[in-house]
Amino acid sequence: MRAKKVNPELIDADNPEWTAADFARAVPFSALPKAEQKMLLSLKGATIKHVSDAEREAQKKRRQGERGKQVTPTKMMVTMRLSADVLEHFRATGPGWQTRIDEYLKKWVKSQTKRSATRVVRPAVPKRKKPTTVKSARKAAA
């Protein structure tokens, strides 16, 4: 097996790759003194998110390939029947075909809402009932 070539431009002398000893010395953010945590969080553009021990355990329990809990579900799971030619067309476009169907449906819904906003809605005119017998026709005429 050949050794992997390393791009010399990617080697950073100021930030070398961690060794086993570096990992052994590392501590979680929550184990740092409060003053140090505050200082690190105050840095401009700080995007550090505290992960509780319970969340960390839940992440470990997840199996490989299993998704975590969605923060805000944006899509609903449904079952629908599609024509064979429509399904064949979208599947032929490769991975992500279900997302593309969703995008096309979103565009269609958006176009319909634009059309309905510009369409003039006429009030419904009630239809007259046609008399079904001679007697009811005489009553309607009277």
C-alpha cells in the first residue's frame, strides 16, 4: 500500500495535527473555568454551542447513518401514487429525485397563489330549480 502524499500547502506549522498526547490533555468546554468560558464566548463571531452530557450520550447511542431528532420538522411524510412515466422521469435524474418533485410542487403552488391573487372572483349566482312535475310547475309560475 502506497503512502498518501500530503499537499505541502496544507501543512500549517502554527496549527499542527493533534497527537494522542494532545487528545489525552483535551478537556470539554464545560470543564473549563467559568471565566475562561465567558472569555471564549465573548470572542467576536463566537458560534460555540454548549452540548449537555445528556445530548452527548444521545448522540453516542445513535447508530451509524441514523438521523438525529429534527429541531423543526419542515416536511411531512406522505404516501402518494404517481404515474409510472412521471416516476420514471424523476428517478432517471438520479439521487435527490424526491426533493426535485417537492421543488416542482412548491413552484406550482406558488404560481397558483399568484394567479388566484390576480384573478377576479365573481359571486356565485344561485341556479333555479327546474320543476319536475306539472303540478310543481304550476306552483312555481303562480
